[in-house]
Amino acid sequence: MRFGQDPELDELRERVRRITRDQAPKRRGRAGVRAPEPEEIPQLRRWTATLYGECFVGADWPVEYGGLAHPHPQHHAVVAEELARANAPLPVGGGLLAGAAIIDHGTRDQKDFFLPRIRSGEHIWCQLFSEPGAGSDLAGLTTRARRDGDNFIVDGQKVWTTNGQHADWGYLLARTDADAPKRRGITAFAVDMRSPGIDVRPLREITGTTDFNEVFLDSVVIPAANVIGEVNAGWLVTNSSLAKERSSAGGGLTLFRALDDLLDVARSVRVGGVRAIDRDDVRQAIGGLIADAHVNALMSAYGESRAMHGTGDAADAALSKILFSEVNLAIAEFGMQLQGGDGVRVEGDRHAVSDGWWQDAFLYARAFTIAGGTNEVLRNLVAERALGLPRGADRGRH
């Protein structure tokens, strides 16, 4: 399956390339997830407005909120491929995920207020899901929200919050019924990140950067009107968001770009006294990684094709995310291996290969096997929901 084989998609592809070339902010040439600096935010807000305004993103939104009447089924895939090819930013923040939840489950007032502001870049969103004891087991979250008249009072802690330091609004999950089964007592909220009682603290990571945050909520007041969907039905609200996050992780163009860089490394370093690329074992290993990248691309396209024809199932997004993250990690590990002792050098060392890009990519590649649901948990999801295998005895009652 190859995208862009009809005039509509060819025109879209050329338009994305032209506007990206002329208007996209320049990104720092580092690997992994990089939170923007404060001074970059105004430009990223404008770029977000451009992406929505051109219907490069949000094309499948309702027409009254800026979407297209009949977006091509492959519209999103073509845009994502071209943005990745140009190393151009996606919309800043988690507005796409929050927007999907509001479109599917929000009230009319919520849609009228939030959706235009997401499209204009006025509102940057963050995702307040994971907790120190509830990441992979998201349903085990303990942040509490208790009803108090027309408001909810929220107490708890979130972690691994991307763009929390820049966000205007948060897409929050909190437990509203402590006695209900794990997935049935959770409610989704839109929370103003400037509310009293919210404390955002940067997290320093193994990479030396602070791209994520922990967020503390101390008696934060959220109007009941900001509940997304029904009270105690937040698990249903968030399912579509999690699926979007996992499927978006499976794009294959970044793997092919990394493989091009890997070939450059193999041509430039020496192993056993000869160029690495001239060794049979190195060529065979790279050939295997190239084959894996093609399989990932085909798997991603197959999942999209199934979704287009209404034949997809719970395994598609999960398998796409698992395969992408593990091939990505294997490429990063082999790139480090080829460098031998120089693999310990990092950015700023004049002898570091590719100015330390591979070291950064290696650290982030491990994180990709965890983000969006650990690969171990996603394998359970495939087994239980797609293959119909029995749940483990300790999870069956939930």
C-alpha cells in the first residue's frame, strides 16, 4: 500500500511540502521528545493555527468546527509522512487528543468553547493521565475528585506530563467513585492549568533534559460543567485518545531516516581495522533492520487500510506501536554498538559521532517502549481483546 497515488493526495502532499518549507519553525536537531523552550511557544502557537487552518490536522473534525466535509481516508497519513520528512513540528501540546475526546463526548458548550481555541493555537493542552503508581496500569490511578455542589475538588499527583509547563488546559483523569470497579469509577475533566492548587515541577531525565513534568493537584476546584462525558465514564472517554496515541507512534518514516544515518555511521567507523560497512556481519545486521523497518511500514499501512474499511480491531494500534518501538530501539542499539568505545561520548564532545545524536536516540528509544502503554501491557491487550485469550487470575475481576 503506497499513499499518494491519486490526484487529491498528490495535491495535498505538494501543499504540505510547500507550506512546511515556507512556514514551519526550525526544530533542534536532537532525537526523541523535546519540549519547546518558552521563547519558542509563540511561534509554535502560530504554526499550530496554520496546521489546523490548512486542514492538515483536524480534517476529520465536524465541518462546523473547521473540518472537511469528506476528508480522504489517507489524508492524515500523507500529512504525517510529509511533516516527518521535513522534520516539522506537530501541533504543540495535546490538543488533538483532548479535541477527539471533546468531539466524541463533550457538550455543545464545551465544543463551542474549546475546539476553536485548539485550532487557533490559543489553548495548549497537556495530558494528565499517568501517575507514579499508575502508568501502565492506568485504571489504577488514585487522584481523587469529590463532588462539592457545582464543582469537583481534586487532589492527587500526575507524572510524565509533556508540555505541562506550557499548557493552558489539562485533559485530566480522576477517580470519582472509590468503591466502583477500577475502570468504572473514573471521570474525565478539562482543567484550567492556571487554577489555584496546581503545581507543575520539571523532571530531570536520564538524558539530562527536563522535557516532562510532575503535576501536583491540591484541592483544585473544577466546575462540574468541565466534566467530559458522563461522571464515572472517563474510561470510555479516554479509550479513543489512547488508541490515537499508540497508532501515531507507529509511523515508519523516522525509521528509514535513522537507517540512512546508520549507514553513514557504518561507512565512517572502523571495526576490527576495516570500515564497518565492509564487514559481512555488519551488512547482514543492517539488512535485517531494513527488513524490519519495511515490515513496520507495511503493518502500519495494513492497520490504516483495515480502519478505512471498518475491519480493524483492538490489536491494530497496539501492534503498530509495539513493532515500531522495538525496531526503533534495535536501530539505536546497533548504532551505538558500531561506535565501540566512542559510544560513551555525548553531545558537545568533538569526537562524538554525529555530535552525540545516537546516544540521545538510544535513551529515547528505550522510553518509546514504555510511553503510550508499555509493550508488555499492550501484548496483554492484544491477547485478551483481539485474540480472546483469558485474563490473568489477578486481573479478571476488573
